[in-house]
Amino acid sequence: MTRTPEKLIATAPRRRGQLGGALLAALFLLLVVPAGRTSAQNAPPSPDLPWHAAGEQSIERDAARQRSPKFVADPSPAYSLADLIRLAETHNPETRAAWEHACAQAAALGVARSELYPTVAAAALSETNREQVYLNTRFYRQTIQSFDLALDLNYTLFDFGARAGRIDAAKAQLLAANFTFNDVHRQLIYRVSEAYYQLLNAQGQEAAARASLANAQTVQQAAEASLQHGLATLPDVLEARSATAQAQYELQSVTGTEDIAHGNLATALGASPVGAITIQSIDQIGTPDSIEGTVDEAIDRAVDQRPDFMRQVAAIRAADARLKQARAAYFPTLSLEVKPDAQSLYGLQQTLPWGHSADLDGGVMLSLHWTVFDGGARRNEVAEAQADQRAATAQANVIRDQIENGIWTAYSNLKTALRQRQAAAALLTAADQSYNAAIESYHYGVRNLVDVTQAQRILAQARSADVLARTQVLTALAELAFETGDSIQPAQGRPHP
């Protein structure tokens, strides 16, 4: 067919546009692709030097923006352990991360539940077509303007439990995320308790060291006074001064330990270690004399309430749901699709007026999808789900064994700490009486200075042992509460149906 001048004129701009687009694309490839290759990140150039490049600087800038100012604890009140735990649960970022993960899992459950409802998509389209139509012996210009509003509704009518399996798995994963959140609190409470008791021990040791220093100075003063009266020798005085210097050294060592304990407690709280934290003294905290309940009762409580064990039970439930979903793939899926389409058309020909037409069309379709052969994919998916289910059950047994062993160890440590507490109290009483008797006898010239300094050292060791024994009892109690999960239970007790 020979082309008319009108047709040639209509196609010429199109060809020029195509040629211009090709030139622009070629220019883009020449300019952009080499630049992308030169700016791409490469491996470090050599193994013997650190890597430093522009990519590192951009990451450093992002890291600087991620720094959040830590809160500074008010140093004026004397915080109890409960107060410190509340501060840690509020400010420590670990609880925030676990909470956000649980929120994300709740949203994932909402996504899974959305499969129970139909999906509706709407599209509004407008199109203009202009072309030359050949009629009889000439071409006529024709313009068609269309407006469409289309809806597409899809709904799965029946799938033999595939959606239910996905929803049950999402429910179990949400429960697991919630138990993970509780377990983060359990571990945080234990870390705060442990740091708190370490600081108590350091402060008690400092007080004991100061008392020992005072005793050593008293002995030194007594020896110097006896030397002036001719009742002691110079070696006795030098021995007393050496004991005082040793007490000074031990006091400074304990002071450094206390500073480290302050930093550990601030880190557990999520606070700045620069600020001072005032806590109650160890003398204001009572220690029990015996254990309430038996080890079997503690194990039963732990199995009922430990969040890490509950999380693994939820993982078993999720594995069961995934197995249900995998088995549902053997059966067909029945779906419904509805597509209404409202259309409005306007047309204009060169020698005729505008024309208009409007209509509502569309379709309804039922679709039955059944996979007849898949090369064993469904069989292997079921086998994988069954293996995951068995692995989750075995892991639950592993965690239960770990719980029982942890509780037995914590229970034994608590019994040992209670016995040591009684022995340390008796040792402190005896050492205090021995020191008082020795210093009094020295004044009367009945005992020598070696006996006095020896009694002073034993008293210093007894004070340190008494403080350590009391904090060990408190730490063992916190460990037992951590192992049983009692630390995260309400004060009024666990509700039962």
C-alpha cells in the first residue's frame, strides 16, 4: 500500500522521537555506567593495612546520629532494688527492642488474618487515541477518549486449612515474641540485682576496710605510746605501722572495686556511668535464715512460668501449624474473582460530531487450582515441617533439663550461702571479742604486739567475710528467683483459672 503524504507526515515525528530517545539512552550509558563502576565499593586493597575510604566516613556519620543521650540518675534518693529495677525497665534499650519486635509480630499476625477477607483493587484509567482511518478513497482523522473505573475482587473460598495454618503459626510466633519480651525483663532484673548486690558488697567491704584501718591505727597508737613509756620495742612499732599501711592499701583497692561496681550498675540501668547512684546500705537489707519451699516445688514453678520454656512451647505450636499448612498444599484451592468495569467512551470523527457511549461490563470467575505434580516439592515440605516439629519438641526437653539443673544449682548455692552466713556471723563475733581482749591485754602488758596485730588481721578478715556472706545470700536468692521465673511474676502471685 502506498503511503499518503498525511501518513508520512504523521510518522516522521515518531521516527525522530525514536532516534532522539536512542541517542539519550546511549549517552546515559556512556556517562553513568563508568561512574557507577568507579564509585562502587571494593574490598580492602591489601591485607596488611586497615581499610579507610569514603564508605567508612558515611557509616561513621550515620553512627553519630544513632547516639542517644543516656539519662542520669538522681543521686539524692537512696534507691532500693525495686526502684533500680523500675529504672532499668524504663531506660534500658533491650526492653524497647524486645517490645518493638513483639509489636512487629503482632502486625504479622494481622497480615496473616487478612487472608480471611477478600482483596479489592480499584483502577481509574483514561486514554486518548488519535489516528487516521481509511474509508473509501481518503483518510479521516478519528479521536477516541475513554474513561474506565474498574474493580478487581479476589477471595479464596476454600483452601483446606492453608490459611488457618498460617494464622495459627503467626499466633504462636506472636506468643513466642511476647515470651521473649518477658525473658528480656527476667534477664534484665537479674543483671540489675547482681550488679546491685556487687555494689552492696563493695560498699560493705569499704566500710569493713575503714573499720580495719581504724583498728590498725589504734594498735599503732598503742604501740607508739608503749614505746614512749619503755614498754615496747621499735620493731613492735614498725610492725604496727606496717599493719596500718597494709590496711590503707586494702582500703584503696576496695575503693577501686566500688567504682567499677557503680559503672556496672549504671550500665545495667541504661544510665550514664558518670552520674553517682546512691543505694541503700547493706545494713538496711534483711537476709533470710532459711529457704522457703523445696527444690521440687521450685522446679514445678519454673516449668509453669519460665518465659524461655513457654517460648519454646509456642515454637512447637508454630511448627504444628506449619505442618498443617504444608499438608494443605496436597488439596485444591477454590477462589472467586469479580471484575466490574464501568466504561465511558467519547468519539470524534473529522466530519461528524462527538459521540458518546457508557456501559457497565465485567465478569465473575470461579477458579479451582490443584497442583497435580510438583516433582516432590510438597512431600519434602511436609517432611521438613515434621522434622522442625520434632526438633522443636526435642529443644523443649533440652530447655527443661537446663531449667532443672539451673534450679538445683541455685538451690544448692543458696543453702551453702545460708550456712556460710551463719558461720561468718559467728566468726565475726568471735574475732571481735578476741581483738578487744587482745588490745586490752596489751595495755596491761599481758599480750605482745604480735598477738594484737594477728587478732586485728583476723577481725578484718571476719568483717570482709561477713559482708561477702550476706551479699552471697542475697545474690543466691536473686539467682533462684531468676531460675524459677519468680522475678517477673506479679507481687500478688500468679493468677490461676
